[in-house]
Amino acid sequence: MAEALGVVGSIFAVLPLSATVVEYLSTVNGASEDRQRLLSEISSATGFLYVLKEQSGKAESERLAIIASLGAPGGPVEQFQQALEDLVAKLLPAKGLKKLEKALTWPFKKEEIRAILQRIERQKSLFILALQNDHIGLSQGIRDDIADLSRGVKEIGLAQGNDAKDKVLRWLCSTDPSSNHNAARKKHEPSTGAWLLRSKTFTEWKDKPNSFLWLHGIPGCGKMILCSTVIENIANDYTDGVAYYYFDFNDRAKQNVDNCPRSVIVQLCRGAEKLPDSVQKLYDQFGRHQMEPSLGDLFEALLSVIPGRDPCFIILDALDEFEREDESERKDVLAMLSQIVSRGLKNLHILVTSRKESDIESILAPIVTGKLSLSQDSTEVDADIGVWVYHCLVTDFKLKRWSDSVKKEIETSLIDGAHGMFRWAECQITALRLCRTEALLKKALKQLPKTLDQTYDRILLNIPEESRQMARTALLWLAYSKRPLYLDELAEAAALSPESCTLDRQDRLCDPHEILDICSGLVTTIPENVRDPRDYQNHERERELLRFAHFSVKEYLISDRITKGNASDFAILEPEAQTFLAQVCISYLLLFNDYELSSAEDVYSKPLLEYAARFWHVHASNNVMLPAKTVSQMHNLFRPHKGASFLNWLRLYEPMFEIPFSASLQMGKPLRHFESPLYYASFLGRLEVARSLVDEGADVNAQNDGYASVLQVAAAHDAESVVQLLLKEGADVNAQGSVYGSALQVAVLRGAESVVPLLLKAGADVNAQGGRHGSALQAAAKRDAESVVQLLLKAGADVNAQGGAYGSALQAAARRGAESVVPLLIKAGADVNAKGGAYGSALQAAAAGDAESVVQLLLKAGADVNAQGGEYGSALRAAAGHCAGSVVQLLLKAGC
């Protein structure tokens, strides 16, 4: 049974990785024939793994031994996984890397493709032998394959030269600020912003050491375009040491503060021959183990990169563009800037833009070396607005038809009324383009709104009555969708409501582009080239992303200010919006309850299906109040015996692996290959659904392929109320299985700290052995979870229990560099010289992790500095192998 769990765990890790590779292969340009061969081979090999995973749970002992041999160290599953990981390293979208210069292109040579395909085909042939029950052939094949492993690894190296560096940078890079920069440059008119580059404030910032300039101004004054002008100016003068980032209200990923230092590190390291040791260490500690570094870890890595660039320019736009619920993110950004300045780095020049808001000013005012208000004296900005307005009047086909005198009147009126607001002038130009007679135009000029709020009121109230509901629905979707929406998706969504969610084409717009006319002045589009999974040749097709035209549009729609004016019917409140979106998504999925979706064409002919499948449960989070009808519909979604909706949902989006449709291998996959409804309800923490399923007879102790039980999956995702329900209904708290061992171990490993006491109180064995980390204590030590370690020790955890990847809890904590946990374990009686685990001893583990302070703790506690064994043979070799110079010195001083 243990062998079966081992190979299932290995396959379990490979499946989402395979989907990731397929997704990346679908987005890269060029070499369609080679790409299609790779897609075919990977999909085929993965299909065999699905079957083997299913068979491993039912096989007799002899057959089980055959399947288990696939998961041996260096065996077929491991080699297939390594091949996929190597592909990901080279295919990972180059956001923020070379995408700043060009789109990602096909990165492989013909001979490289040949080597990759040969390697994958070899593993696939071994999977087939296992399915055919050919024990002799499989054994010989594995022996031959392992003998060729070193050569195969060299072949799959892909002749990348600097791949080690690229792999780290690709892991770090999660967002692409160049898209914002390019959008800003498109709006830029030649000669605008030149006044800023000539100003004394700017030249002093550029030339003086350790300088920090803050550009602030009112909404819509053109801060983003000015920021892009600064970036262009600096990038023209310096080819290295320049990094920028745009915080973006339209993109939730660009409101995640962690992505800012990640992007800046990538840009600063891009031209370096070798990565700084701190960046490599960050990857070794987190990236290699599929873990995410904290903001503090990223911050320290960034600080280590800056001194190597002289000068170093960091330019950040729109510190104020965070969602209301993300105030902590803004505080983190400001705190990060404050700490960077406190280091007094002479080579560093920082420029940021934002509104002049009190929380931002309170942090920045004491630390900046220069400030420039774009609102206090808007003369220069007004001059730039004049240049832009003149350009519109001579190039726009609707405006250039007017006489010179009328154009002059437009120009004068807009410059006088703008008061430093580019966005205000832009909205008026949009409105004036609609005037069909000179009389109407002059009337509009006399009635120009004075503020942006009044401007938005006028735009909203000018929407025809028959289109207002559709407009409001579209704006609601744009305000609270979980990802940017494509034009066809929004056009579909705008026609739907919980009360009238139908497939009747009479309710739809004839042309999706009509939504742009309905919401004119409030939204804009961005073209994006995407791969079409329906096309065998994987040709690109252009889709249009919709977004608000400006941050101030969304801000006004969700503010209290709109509720006090004539356009109050368009006010959008978040609780109402989330409920609405959850209702529509669930209702939309249930529209297809009568038949199974089995092809890409089925999906793409229903534009909102992919979004609804992926995000219904996010909108229906547990803090959203859903009406009884919607709760009942949600229950029906989890009843596969009553229709196809449950299967359709999982084929469209597998939530456990987070596999989206465009990358999935799920189409056509039968229901029996998915987990149970109770499993997914527990995974999502849907208490009401789980209770309903249990009441209908769902087995709370049923075995599953992923997490071994529904209790494990609920514990893993900190679903406290579901855990309580399952325990009350008789779930076995000590059930063993999966790569996680037990519910207690998985709760500890996944950081579900509210669930741990519940499981202990219910009788969980604190010393249960099994799983990847051997015991719950080792898992807690690996996570550096000090409070959980204390809780487990208090509950009687054996501090010297052996087993798992690291051999002991102390070795796991040492490898992580867990400075607070290591002393706890030593104080509790941990043997500092215990043998076993991947590194042989805790000291070797700490040395391999370059954890200097932990090495000192262990030596002080009596660790044998010359102990032999483990992956590196000794602590000294481990430290030397990881270029941990300070640790090498410590060990030599201690008697190595």
C-alpha cells in the first residue's frame, strides 16, 4: 500500500505540471509543427498516467509492484516530471523580461526538440509497459533508462547557457509592467512633459545621490503619462540599473505588493552575467520547493541587488491605485519605501507618483528629497493639455471637419476648463465628437461640467433609458470581476441577470462592440493576441480586453458621492455586486445541465462559461449573503445524478489543481475520474453544501486519489466549519493516506492553524507517522510555524521522531533556517546529532541552507562539526556547495 501511495503522490505532482506546460505551449509564438508534436506527446503520456493512478488504488500485489516501480527515485515518473519542469523553465512567459523588448518566441532548436521528444517518448513507452503488465520489459527498460539518465539530462539541458539565471528570473517574474508603459506612451504627445525633464527638481533628483522625488496631483492630471516620460528619459541615458512598476487598478495582480519587488529585482538583474547570491539563495530556499517568499524576503533580496547598480533608478507609478479592501497592501508599499530610504544607498534614485492623500503624505513627506505638485501650479500641465487637444482637433476625423474658428473655441473652452485634468479634457472630447451640428456643439461647450464627478454623471445620464440596465450590469462586472474580461464575455454578461439568465439570443447584443457605444467615455479596449484551442494549428486570434478608461471612473461608481447625485441608480455597492455575480455565474453553469460539454467549440460558443466555472465560488465566498434560491442552485451544482452541470464545471475548471480550460486535459474526461462532490465541497469550504451532501448519504470516510479523505482536504484549506461537520459525522481523524499522511499533518503543512486544535481535541495522534514529512511536528518545523510547534510539543509530540524527507523535525527546521523553531526543539530535547534524512544531520541541513545563525545555534548545542553522511557528505561540503562563505568560515573555526 505504501508503494501505491508513493507512485500516486508522484503522479499527483505531475498532472498540474503537465497542464502548465500545455498552457505555455499554447501561448508561445512560432514552430507550430514542433509545438503540436510536443502537445501530442505530453497529452498522451499524461493520459497513461491518469489511468495508472486510477489502477494503483485497485491493483493486486504483483500488479501494484509493477506500478510502484514507476515511482522509484530516478524512475520514469520522476524523469517525466523533470522533463516538464525543464520545459516550464524555458517556456514560462517572459513577463517583465524580454517582453519589455519583444514578444516571447519559440525558444527551441530542432535538435533540442528531438532530444525532448525522445525523452518523453521513452517515459511514455515505460508507462505503456506498466499498463500491459510487462514486468520483465518494464524492469529492463527502467534499468536502461536510469543508465542513460546523465546523458538524457544533458540533452534536455537545451543548450541554454545562462538557463540557471533565466530560471530564477522567470520564477520571480509574475507581472509585466511594460503593458502599462506602452499604453501610457500611446497617449503621449511629442513635446508634452518636456517641462518636467527641464525642471530643476527633476535634474537634481537625477544627479544627486540617494534622491527621492514624489510627483503628486489630482485624479486625471496625467501622472501616468509623465511617469512614462521619465522612464523613457532615464532608459535612454542608462542601459542598466533602471526598473519601473505601475500599480494598476484594472489588474489585481498589479495591486499585489509582492509583485513590485519581484518585478524590480528581475529588471535590475536582467543584464547581469551572474545573479547576486541573495537572489539565488531566495530561489534555492523557496522556488525549488514550490514555495512563495514573504515580502520581507523579497525586500532583503532587493536591497542586496541595488548596490550592484550604479546608478540605480526605481520608478513607481500610482501608489494610490489599490482596492479599498487592500489598504494593507498600500501600507506595505509605503513601509518598504521607508525602509529602503533608511539604508542610505548613495547610488539609488527613487521616483514615485500618486495623489496627495494623507496616509501617503505622512510616510513620504519626511523621507523624500524633492516634491513636485502637478495641481498647485497647473500651468505646465494645462500647456500639455493644449498640445493634446490641438492634436485631437487636427487628426480626429469627426473634429477636424469644423472651421478654424470653431476649433479655436473648442480649444479655448477645454484648456480653460481643464484646470490641470487631462482626464476631464479627454471626456469632453469624447462628448463633443457626438455633436452633429455647430449649434449642438456650441451648446455643449456652454454646458461643460466643472468636475470629473459632474462629467461622469452627465455621461451616465446620457445613456438611453432602454440601455441603462445593460450599462449598469456591464459596469458592475468591470468593477468586481476577478480578472479582466474580454469584449465577448462582457457583452454576454451584460445581458444576464439572476432573474433572466437564459440562452435566448434575442436578449443579446447583435454586435458585442455595441457595449462600447453604450458605455462610451467610461470604458476602453486593449487588443490581445491569444491562442485558440479550437484551432489545431494553434493560430493566434485577436481578442479585446475591456477595462475602465480611468481609475476615477471605477472610484466614482463605487463611492458614496454618486449616491448623492442624479446618477445614483448607477451606484455599485460591493456586497450587492458580489451576490449578483455569484448568482449569474451559478445560474449560467446550470443552463447546461441537460447535456455534457465535450469540445472546445461547445465552450467558446458560450462566452461566459469559462469565467463562470472558474470564479463562481470566489464570488460566492462564505462572507457573501446568497438568497435561498441561489443556495438551492449551488446545491444542485454538486448533484451529478441530477444533471451534467457538476461534470461540466470540472471539465471547464479543475479547482484542486487550478487548471483552466485553455490548458486543461479534462474535456471528455468521465465523471469517475474526478473526485466526489463532498470532496470538492470540502475543498471550497462550502459548509451548507457539505451538510446537504452528508444528509443525502455521502461517505465522510471515502478514500480519494488526491488528499486521502474529505477531512484531509477540508483541513488543508482551513475550512474550520467543514472540519467540525465531518468530525461530528464520524470522519476518522487518524485516517492515513496520500503524500500528506494524515489530516493533522496536512493542516500543519498548509498553515491551517485554526484547524490544528480541532483535530487534536478530536483525538488526532500527534505522533502518527507517514506522509512526505514523516510527522506533524516535522511539517510544522519545515514551515517555521513557531506557535504550531509549541502546540504540538505541548500535546506530546516526540521531538526526536524519525522519518520523512528530513529525518527529524530539527533537520527540517535547520534547512528552513527557522531561527525561532530550532531553539524550541533543542530546549524540548531534540538530538542535535541525530542521523538520517536527506542531509544526514541538522548541521548539514543548516549549512546547505546558508543559515548562519542556525549553524551557530547548533554548534553551541554540541553539533558534531565533522559528522559524515547525507547528500553532501559533511556540513562543510554542503556550505561550500552553496557558496555559503560565512558558514564555511564558521565551520572551519569550529574544527572542520
